[in-house]
Amino acid sequence: MRTALLAAALLLGSAPASANVFTEARLWQERYFFDALLQSRDRAARVCADPALLDVVKTLAHQVAQQALNIEQIQAYAKAQIDNLKFAFAQQNPSASLAVIQNNFTTLSRGSEQIRNNLYYLTARARLSSSQALPDPKLTEMAALLIAQIQNVQLKLNTLYLDTVAVANAVRKETWYADDFFRYSTEDLLSAVVSVQDSVYSVYNASYELYVLSK
């Protein structure tokens, strides 16, 4: 009798199963495809690109153009170092002049690295823009403008590379000056300039993807 009463009390005291327990028991694949379906519906509901997206791509083009100006400025300073090296190596004791030139090399290296980081940042923004891209003539025009600015960056970078190689060759030619730190600063500048190329490829590929999705 006591056993029967205890069993009845346990049955009466148990709470009914909540519906949330069953609705939350979904596979991660189900949630993933459901989210993808919502995004596709949102994209299909629009007939043209978001006006805010057009402003974003336009801003990207201006920011890439700024990087071209930065490269041009670094190129001008790098080219000036060739004359500085000629003046320094013509002295009997060029240590003081070469110390100044070494500091210039370090500054130019940091500037090149900053441009590289800026272009990678712009690559991320271009990728985000691609995720919201829709066929739209205005967006295609903005993406083409962005690509044109990247091509200008590439041309400026080519000139900077040639002038940096000329600087490195001028230092390598003077074998009598065996200061390892100075020679390292020269090679570090050349390496920093070369490393910018990868970021140019990266932002170009992201922008070209945006261009294709907008057509």
C-alpha cells in the first residue's frame, strides 16, 4: 500500500515535458541551412544593391587611391637615398651620414609595412561587400573604379620596387663598408617593399569577385 502511494506521489509531482526541449533539439546542419535560406530570401527581396553598399565601395576606392599616394611618397624618399649614398660614400668618414640614411631606411620600411596592413584591411572590407553584392549597374561601376585604383597602386609599387633595388645595388657595390646593421636595414627595406605585393593581389582578387557578383 505504501509503495503504491509513493509511486502515485511521484507521478503527480513530475512536471510535464516542456515544448522547448524538442524545438531546440535540432541538428547544426538544419540551423545552418535555415540561416542560409533566410539570407537568400533577403537577397531575392532586393532588386538592386543597397545604397549604403555603393557608398562603402566608393569609400574603398578612395582609400585604395590614398595607398597609391602613400607608395608614391615612399618612392620619392627612396629614390632620394641614391644621391644621399653617393654623397656619403664620397666622404672619408661616412659613418654619420650613413647613420642618418639607415634611419631613413627604417622609416621607409615601416611605411611599406603599414601600406601592406592597410591593403589587407581593405581586402576584408571588400570581402564583406561581396557577401551583400547583387547585380546592379551602379555597383558594377563602383567595383570597376575600385579595380582601377588597385591597378594604379600596382604601377606605383612597380616604380618603388625598381628604385629600392637601385638603392640596394648601390649599397652592395661598396664592399669596403662592412657595417652589418646598415646592410641589414637596406635589405629589410627591399623585403618590406616586396611584401606589399601579396596584399595588392589580395585586395585585387576580392574586388574582382565583387565586380563579377555585381554584373
